[in-house]
Amino acid sequence: MAAFPPDSPGDGFGRFFLPGPTEVHPEVLEAQLLPMIGHRGDQIVALMGEIQEGLRTLFRTEKPVFLSTSSATGLMEAGVRNGVGRGLLALVNGAFSERFARIGEACGFPVERMETPWDRPHDPGEVARRLGTGRFDAVSVVHSETSTGMLNPVEEIAEVVHDFSDVLLLVDSVSGVGGAPLYADKWGLDFVLTGSQKALALPPGLSFGVASDAMAARSERAPGKGLYFDLTEHARQLEKLQTPSTPALSLMYALRVQLARIRAEGIEARWERHRTMAERTWAWVDELRDRRGLELSVFAPAGHRSPTVTCIQLPTGLHGPRVVAELRNRGYVIATGYGEMKGDSIRIGHMGEHDVEGLERLLGELEVELVGKE
């Protein structure tokens, strides 16, 4: 197997298409080499102030954005511990929405799964019917399901949840924020979170979240929410541009640089770039099926496909891990399908700092591999 990064023109950047962690620009990586500073002094306040401005743009919010030194799973647990009371309705149609349900159970809350086939988006009407029972005061949903490439109708689900005044909506947008349109304030999302290692194209280790006023009020009275993920304490410290505990300072340096890069590109332009890459990937699947006769298909249905990750079902006889291994020998990294889909599908993470030109090179190599092995 070839070593990675492979030898290639330039610095080799642009060949790592995992759906997370994503490739990090050298300028962003280099920022982590800056010296340490105290995390209770004026310098950290200035750094946090810079970061807050950029993060609010990403989430389309005027509210403060929590910064947690944890994976996004940590803020999923924070959402559950601070936002669930009498019961959680977990909308499950993928591996990470299932994780939300398991977190609720692990934290001791009553959880009911609203199971939907993994190739189908959630039905807001069914959400309303379930909420009508009065058993739940929180709903969890995944915006962009990294395991399947599904984009769930979060805005429409939020409209339904708003009809129930005591119900909060908890949203995992780990592979959404920074690559897919999301409006925390306009859509009325009570808690929405993301991680650093997906469309934001940062090293793993940070997560970010925004809480509504209703979520903040519930957090204040939530029993058993623990210490590390107490959102009330996060909010108190954020008023002073501080964090409740020692932050990952080197990752924050990288974040500052990447937020400046995103600001220079423009968030709408960034969304459009991701959309263009996704549409090219979907068209390529159709072309390969029509031109080469390969029985390929995009797993998520049209109209509900994530702009950041595409899951492709392979023809009978092609094995996902084998395709991924052979493509790596060609100098490119993609992912197999997730969980039970590992053997018969592959996933391409067209997010972060990738562009259509680089994606075309990947698709060209993948076509040679698929046609040669079919």
C-alpha cells in the first residue's frame, strides 16, 4: 500500500476525501505552532472575541456560540443532559441519529425512537403525531447524516416542534455547518451543534453549539447535568469571553485562521461550492451508470442529499473495503459505507477545502478502479 500523503505535484493537498476528519489546509495546521498563553488573561479574551464573530456567522446566529474541547458527541450529550426532561423523541434514520438515542438512554432519560428507513428523510407530520401524545419535551435529529449522505428537513421539523411550546429541538449538524445552509436563529433551533473536523476543515478536538433562550432556561433548572457540559456555566463564562475549563489552545489558533479563510470566501459562496461538488458527484454516478452500464446509485433520494457527503451503493460483486483500498493505492482516500453498509457502498466527503477540480481528479481515478473491477 502506498504511503500517504502520496507523491504528487505541489504539496499533495487535495487527495483526502474522507467524510471526516477532512483534510486541513497547511496554513491552518501551521497555526497550531504558536506559543502558549494563559487561558485566564487578556490574550485569551481577545482570541475568544475574534472566534465568536466568525462562529456566529457560521451558525447564522446573534447568540453566543459555545466552544467545547471535546468531540461533537460531547455536545450531543450536553444537549441531552441540559435539554431533556420527561422524554426524548429521537428521530433515527442513520448511525449518528441512533447515537443521539443511545446518549439519551445512557443519561437515564425515557427515549422513544421514531425509526425511518435509512434511505428516507424524516416526515414532519409523523413528528407532530408523536409529539401530540405529550410524552416528550425534546426531539433530537441529525441535519446531515454522515453515515448515509441524507439531508433531513430540519427547517420543516422545527416548524412542527414550534407548535408544542414546551418541546425543544436538538440538532446534530456535525457534517452540515460550514457546508450546508443552516440558520440557527431563523429556523428557531433550540440547540444545534457541530464538530471541527468536518465541513469546517479543522483538526478534530473542538465542538461548537448554539442554545436558544428556551434551552438556556431549561439548562438552568436541569438536574443531574454534570459539570463539564453544564451549558449554564458555559454561558456564564462566555459572557467574559472565557471557557469553563482549560481550552485546547492550539486548536483555537487553527480555528482563528480557518474562520478568517471562511470569511474571505463568504459563507454563501462556501455553501455553493459544496453544493456544486455534491451535484457533480451525483451526476457522475448517473453518467457511469448510463455510459458504462455500472449499477451504481446514490443512497439518499434526490431532494434530500447532503452537499457535504455522498454515499454510493456499489454493484453486486464490488466490495466497498476493496475499492477503498485500491483507490488508496492510487493516492486517494475515501471511506467505506458505515456499519452494515460497509461491504456494499462507499462514501465520498466532498467538503471542507476541496473544490470541483480536485474532485474531478478523484472521480477519474475512481472510475478507472470501478470499471476495471466490475
